[in-house]
Amino acid sequence: MEKIPTIVEAVADLTAEVRAVTLRAADGRELPRMEPGAHIDLFLAPGLTRQYSLTGMGASGDRYCIAVKREPQSRGGSAFVHDNLTPGDRIDISPPRNLFALHSDASPAVLLAGGIGVTPLYAMAKALQDRGTSFRKDYFIRSLDLAAFHEDLAKMGGQVRFHSGLDPEETRRTLEDAIATAADGTHFYICGPVPFMECAVSVVESAGVPADRVHVEYFNAAPVESGADAGFELHLAASGQTLRVEPGESILDVLDRAGITVDTSCEQGICGTCVTRVISGIPDHRDMYLTDAEKAANTQMCLCVSSVKEGPLVLDL
């Protein structure tokens, strides 16, 4: 994977939970162009790589901006950013990747943000405003003092609505109103915690919005019921090896132990880096990356989180 050396230029607390980080190219050159919705990998430490949405890019093209929420159940990434990154630090990043791109036409847009899911949608709101494209953004947050980019978004006037302290039923009703009042042909962009995402997607689907106008990005995978897996055999077609995946192990764990390298990044079934072709067997898809149609086809799977419904599983490795 290509790595770009950068230097931490600045850090600033946007709220009590969210820290903004500005990165500039270590060699002073322009960084690859970002598009709204894109993210980068931060190679924080050996074995610690995390993905963060880009919230902006410096006018000179040599800076990236991200915003990171300190997660109470951090797996190391957000805690590292908050506790260790300081101006002057050197850190490698990946080029931007965009799995959550704005539609290229001039269709109106509704941006539905829950909590830290505001980060890619903040970049989208700025881009839509610059384009002169009609949009509305609904930002759901526990309290306004925790709303990242509150001041900038408030300057956008009636196009942005803040909803703080709502319970689940109030959240659903507010989402229903946001979707019911949208113009025909609107594209919906949704990002936030899993419960918010599930609610928003359910409301959009119930309203009959075509699937090609619903765009989602998950930051975390839905929890998987523990103890549900049995062990299974894993066959690797290219190398001819047969491996055993025991209950509680991921396919990636077993491949790593066998010395077989597979590109990985999020290890949560979100980024798609470890997607691998399935030759036979029926996967138990637990990722948030593949579409419903791709999962139904059973021709590929995310190795980091998915398991097997019917084996043996044969992979193109």
C-alpha cells in the first residue's frame, strides 16, 4: 500500500470529545486531491492503522484535515490520536479513497449525520454549498456542546438543522419528517453510529426511496452474537493449503498464523481492503462494505469479520 509521509501541523479540540488534526506533506508538495466523502488511512504505530474521513483540504493543496472522536471503547486509534499526536510528529498516511462519494449530477441532497458521522458530511455540505446545489443537512447529536463544526454549519443558515438530546422514537420521527419533505430525485447520504444508521436506512427504505439514491458509510460494524460460530475448514485454491478456523477465530487470524499475507486496514468489515473472491462455499456476511446484491451473489467476502454458513469454504488465495 502506498504511503505518504506527512507532518502534524496542528491539533485543536473542537469539542470535549473531538480533536481536529491538520496534516501537511512532509516534502512540502501538494497532496493527492480529495473529494467529499473520502477517507485516509493513518499508520499510527506498528499494527495500528485506522481510517478517518477527510473534513477538508488546505487551499494550497498540501494539507489534509481530519476530526477524531475519542471513543470510550477505543481499540487504540482514537486514544492514540488524542493522547500522542502533537505538532511536528511525522506520520504516514494513505492516498484518499472514496467509498462514499457525492453524486455527480445536480440532484438535491439530504445529509443525515449522527454524532461523529458528521465528518464526511461536513465536507459534503461545504462542497454542495460551493457548487450551488440544493441541500439540507440534519445533524443528530447528544447535546449541542458536543456538535463538531457547530459554528461553521450554523453559518449555512436554514440548510442545516441541529437535533440534540432526542430519544430513539423522537429521532425516528424527525428522520421521517426530513425524508417526507425532500424533493423528488433527492439523494440521501447517511453516516453515524450503527443504531442511527439502521434507523435512518429503515426510514428511507420505508419511504420508497430507490436504492441508487441512498448512500451510506459505516464507521463501526454491528455487533455479532458471540458463540454462534462453529469451526470450519478453509481451502486455499492457489496454494493448495487447507487450514482450520476454530470458533472465535477470524479467517484473517488463521491466514496470518499460516504466514499468508492479505491486505487489511480497518479489520471491522467497513473498508473493503480484505475482500477476497470466493470459489465455493456460502459465506456468512457480517461486513458493512458489500452491497446486498454482492452478498447474495456469494462470490466475495470480507475476511476480517465474515464467517461461513455452509462449507467447506474455498478462497482464491
